Amino acid sequence: MLTGKRDLEKAKALVKESGYKGEKAIILDATDQPIVHSQALVTADLLRKIGINAELAASDWGTVITRRASKEPVEKGGWSILHTWFVGPDIVSPALNSPLRGAGDKSWFGWPSDAKLEELRDKWFDAPTLADQKKAAAELQAQGWKSIPYIPTAQFIIPTAYRSNISGVIKSPVTFLWNVEKK
């Protein structure tokens, strides 16, 4: 699904067929965060190309993470799309993958509701063997592509370099600024 052929004309036709009437889609855009800012720009451009009235709500990250808690309609300060990113270990299993939830108000921002997602997550937790866990995880992922609680937009590695006279750097998917010494 992520690497298949793109057909903007078909997407445009599907948007029209859906009954969409030009309602505003607000994309939260943290301009001080290069990764999510780039995602917002690309998303807005793509949505406009298929006929959606996309508007960027440009601000700093602090404002975005405050506004993302709003459940108000867009006319009252709400939003339609939020970009963020996770490091691999945060989403490596159903136990940790916050975006792949369907628990409504208990879910990640956007608050998707999908009882089947929750049922399959519980099935994964209750699986008696590794084979059963793998099967439940595959079913959970398949359901995720049906209900779409989130859409992966990229996979990337943030390269890190440091001088040879620096020691104690903790190799991790996130930067830790303790334990570091300069020789």
C-alpha cells in the first residue's frame, strides 16, 4: 500500500464521489521541527491536488502539542491532521504502538475508535506462543490498513556524528545528553 502506484486522478474522483463539499482540513504545521514541517508541506500539497481544501496551521512545536489536545471542530480551533514521528522501539510491538489503537478517547491524538483493533491487540497480549503472537500481530496490522488510525509517511535515519575526543555517548534512537565527556 505504501509503495504502490499513485493515481491522483483516481484519488480526485474518489474525493468527489465521497460527497466532500470543500470543508476545510486543518494541518497542524510545526515550522520549527524540520521533519514534521516537511510532512505538513507535502501533505497539504497532495491534498490540494486531489481537491481537498487543505490549510496549514503554522506555529511552533509547543503550540502544536497544545492544540493537538483540542477535540473542537476546525472552526473552533480544532484540527484534521497531525504529523509526528516515533523512533522504532516506540512502535516495534502492539504493546508499545500508541498510534495503532482504536480505543477512542483513550487512543493517541485523533482518538480513533475501532473495537476490532483493540480486540486484536488483546489477542496479541493473550497469545500463548510466539507463533500465535505473530499471527495476531499480522491480523492487527491488516485491520490497521482497514481502519487507518494513522498513515506512515516516511522512514528515516537521523545520522549522528561526534568528534573522536568525545566519549560516553550512549548509542540510542534518541539523543541522551548525559554520560558524555570531552577528553
